[in-house]
Amino acid sequence: MPIKFDQQNKIFHLYNDKFSYIIQVAKTGHLLHLYWGKKVNPDLDYTHLLRKETRDENLKGEAENEFLLDNIPQEYPAYGHSDFRQPAYQVELADGSRVSNLKYNGHQIKTGKDQLKGLPATYVEADKEADSLIINLFDEVAELKVELVYSIYNEYNAITRSAKFINQSDKKIELKRAFSMSVDFADSNFDLITTSGSWSRENHIKRRSLISGMQSVESTRGASSAQHNPFMMLARKNTDENQGEVYGFSFVYSGNFFAGVQVNTFDKARALMGINHFDFNWLLKSEESFQTPEVVMSYSDSGLNDLSQIYHKLYRERLVRGKFRDKERPVLINNWEATYFDFNEDKILEIAKTAADLDLELFVLDDGWFGNRNDDTTSLGDWFVDQAKLPNGLAPLAEKINNLGLKFGLWFEPEMISPASKLYQEYPDWCIHVESRTRTLARTQLVLDLSRKEVREKILEMLTNILSSANIAYVKWDMNRNMTEIGSAKLDSERQQELAHRYILGLYEILEELRNRFPEILFESCASGGGRFDPGMLYYMPQTWTSDNTDAVERLKIQYGTSFIYPLSSIGAHVSAVPNHQLARVTPLKTRAETAFFGNFGYELDLSDLSKKEKKQVKEQVKFYKNKRKLIQQGKFYRLLSPFSNNGDTAWMVVSENKDQALVGYYKVLAEPNAPFRRLKLKGLDPNAIYQFNKNEKLYGGDELMYIGIDLPKQFNGAQPDGTVFKGDFQSKIWEFKIIK
């Protein structure tokens, strides 16, 4: 069992083959953090790692306290005593006091990993995969119990943390802050790496040095947001993709979050992550409890790419669930950018017929099929078929598409309501709102109050009716606006600040029930693209629409940044028309496809409008992807060149688990005149193997490919090629390698 407890020194040592995580119970009962990093001997004593001497002579603690807390590394720090750093939690008692003092009150070590009730989390398929430590803390004055839960995986190189608060008093307790984890480091010699952006510019990499004070990313929008992903890395200064120490923190949650690092005056860093404490308050009456979501933490001494691969494998195999977890995902055609709201059954069948001829597998009918939905100002909440567009209904349309050899999928936005809808006219208080305040419209819609049982039941009823009415194999679940005027007509005044979290719990309840009712449906999440691309949603839906921006050049940055935490099997990537609808950029069809190959591949354009030559290209692209998708969706991903440097040039590759095949993508964003000759060094191959290149006779050693590299083609070195296909900007190249010896 990789959790040892030294009874004499009161030390917990959690470890696997890669790292150690060491906690000590102080004589005062406080829980102290001694070490997290590369694995050390679990049989030795590490009590000497704690330095207790006072660093601020203006503070003198009581004799029995043994030490002041302001410079002591703690495991779950409180507010109100001698630690002036940010706490992991804060409470307010019935008498108005806000001081708490949790102390050790026993523990339990067991095999396996329990699920969190009502919340997404990583899981195990056998108890032997992980071991768990539950440390009980208790505040005698408040009669507040807190269970800190740690689970360490044996094979996935990850440790998870969460906390459960239980009010064991006969008086109310208010939670003002309830983070899922806190870690104190012995120094602050790190760079903070996050992924940030906006709609159509999601998950751009941001790297900055830690300085004194608090540095953080967060969301207060009611969703994890396109602005900041609920994820951060702490990397040593010299750490790059391939070497150096790095720590990762990923929040398995889809709502408001906070992820930050505070550096104190003695250059020690404290990392914190959890539900955002801004506008948050949770009332605990006697015997009530509150469970925080899970944070997945990991460590690598082999660089950023290795840490990403840890998360990729864990999330692909032990976060995603159901039929589609290990199944290859279909190549789809989505009609949105082909038709927007302007379509009828004949047009849909025209696109579907072309898609079938080109060997695609799934047709997705996007927004506009329901209510009176001819633009985005109406009908959300009216989940019944628009007979003007589809006079025969969904079932005959699905059957016709199925008869072409395609599966049929459908778009929904179930969390929203339009003021111009029958549902709103019947239930105007079902939206999130504050009485006597303006109801701000965004995209001419409001957010349904999922904290209300009757709202959840109505959504389930409407969706079940639709999904049962036709042979629907896929659902794109969209969410196109964030919360404003956050209030509920149903919640008591003392619980209004619980709404944002109760909304997310309600969403999770709906998604879990739909998964149980329709296990054969492939669900894809979307929030105006990547506005809610987070581990919480992946628990219910195995893939996410990465961005509404389908421009191939911008997608290099978006997909590159997304890969810092999420596996390719979760990344939706489509080929769209040119000029691109977001940027008006014109890129070759070849480049658009070879960018989208590295994800869940599909098309979002009018296939019937393509030229004969373009259709031939599409058919070849689909054939190629089908042949490689198992490798792409389940292989090990390596980032080789970053689009955030190198003049935008990008390179990445996927290697099979047994290293017998690899697929490399290289993207030249801007053409260069008379550029120098360059080589690209590959990663993850077998150095002792012989690889065949692109099915030609040319052979390469795995060692040569990794240590010497491959010469870039002349079109990427600024030379004038004989043909015209590679001329100009926005060019790409795919290499295939396969072991022959």
C-alpha cells in the first residue's frame, strides 16, 4: 500500500514510482506539509524538514502553540490565527466570529477510491489502482468536522484532493470559502503557467514568473469560462517541454473557480485551488455537509510534455466513462457554417448525401430545427420540431440519413430560455434573475435556474421526448451565455449565494440522468466553443467543441494550448470553408484538414458546394483519418514546436503506446524568403528500432529521428518548389513512420 503512517512521528507518506507526498501531524494537532516531489525513501524519518524558528519577532505565540504559523508549511490552513497568508477555508459561526482552528482527529487508510456524491471525479476500476487517505480534522469550538481526502494512483502518477465539511453543532455555520486543496512550497522559484483567452481565442499559453503577492486565474461567470481554464502549472525556471520539474493542478469542476499562488515575504509559495470564494456562501445547518470538488495534482521531473501526458492518460482512461471512452469517434459533418438557420429538409439531405458519398459517418443537425428558430432571438426552451423547416419531423429525417449510411446527431442548448418562447411565457420566473432588477439579455437569452427541481425535471422531460422520438446517435450540448443578476426565485435569502454552485450540481444531475437513459448516445459539450472545456464536463461527455474559431492557423494555438491538459480524444476539430467565417483568412484545404486531424475530426461547411477536385481531397482525408484515428485518439501526444514562438511555426506528433507507429504534423504559418535549412527532432520513438518513412523505401533509425532529426522539405526552407501546391503561407506536412524491424 503506497501510503505509510509513521505512528511515532505522526507522518503520512503517500508515494508511487514517481513522487512522494509527505504530511506531518504537529504536536499542536495542526496538519503540516513537509514535501511533494520526486520519490524519496518511504522508510526514513523526515521530521527534520520542518523549520520552526520564528521569522517575525513582532509576533510572539503562546507557549503551547510550539510555533507561529505564518512561516510554517501547512496542509489545509485556516483563517484567524498567526498565519497571515490566504487560507484554504473560512467559516462564520452563529455568533459572527470567523476564527477557526482545525486539528487532527484521526485518520483512515484504505485501498481504492470513493466517488464524490453528485460531483464528477476520477475513478478506479479496481481497488488496487489507488489508495486513499482520509484525515479527520475537528474544531472543538465550532464543532466543525472536516474530512481531507487524498487518493494516490499507482500507475497514473497523480494524486487527488478534496474536502468535506460537516456541521456537528446545533447551530448554523456559514462557509465563506471552501477550497479543495492547498500546498505550501519551500520556495517560490517557479513560473506560473496557465491557459487563458476569450471566445474564439481559447487556451492560449501564458507563462510568468512568480513574484511577491498573489497571482491567480479565476472565473466568476457561472462557468469555467473561455477566459481562464481551471488549471495551472508551477514550473521551475529552466523547465521546458522535455526536461525540468513541474507541478500540475487541474480542477474537476465546471463553474466558478479560483486557482492562485501566493508568495510571502520569505519567498515561499502557497498554491490554492477550488470553488471561487467571490460571491460564495454556503449555509450548513446542524448535521448538514458540504463536499468540495476534486483537484487532480501531478508532478513530473521530465518537463511540461510529460506532465501533459500524465493528465491525458488519466483523463482518457479514468475520467471519461461509458461506451465511447475507448471507442474510436466518428468523422462528422455539421451543417452550422453551411446553412446557419436557413435550411429545410431538402438542403439537409443534400449535404448528407454528399457526406455519405465522401465516406463520412455522422450528420449533425445544428441550431435552428426547433420552435420558431430562424435566428438567435427566439425559441430556446421550446424543444419541439419546427414543422415549417422539417414538415415530416425528426424521425423520418433521421431514417433518411441513416439509409444513406450516416448516423444522425442533434444540437441542443437546454440550459437556456428565450423571452420569446412558450416556456418563458408559462414560467417567467424559471430563469436566473433578481426581482426588480433588469434581466440582462445576452444573445437574446436568459439562463434557466437549474437549482430548481421542477426546472431540471422539465428539461429532462423535453429532452427525453426528443431523444426517444428518433434514432439519434449524437448530441451536441451547447451553452452560449454566462450568468448575470445571479438570483433564484426559489432559494431563501440566506442561500442566494449558493446559487452558482447549486446550478452546477443541478447540471451534473441532469447530465448523469441523461447518460443513464441514453447510454448509446455520444454527447459532446460546447459553450460557444471552449467556454466550458473542463474535466467536470468530460466526466459526462467524452469530447468538447474546442472553439467556434475554425481557422486553421488560429486552431494551431488553441489546440496546442488545450493539449497542455486535455487528450486529443476530447478535442473537437473541424474543417470549415474559406474565407474563414471568423477571420476571413484563406488557407489550403490540405492545411485545414491536417490541423484538424489531431483531434476528433469532422467538417463544418457545405460539402455539396465543393468542387470535384475538393471532394476528392475530402474523401482522401476521411480515408486517411479513419486509418489513423485510433493512433490519434489513443496515442501519446508530443508537442515539438510552439505556435507562440518560432514565427508561428508549429509541430506535434502522436506515437502509439508500443512505439511501432507515429504521425507527425508540421505547419508553416508564414513563408520565409531564403530561410536556413532546418531539422525537426522527433520524440517518443524506440531508439533501437528501424522506421519506414511514409511507406517509401527510405529507412530511419529511431535514434536518428530523435537525436538528429528529419530535414524539413524545401518548401519550408524558402526554396521555390517545382510545383505550385506548396507556395505561399499556411502550408503543412504530415509524416508517417512505422517500425519494420
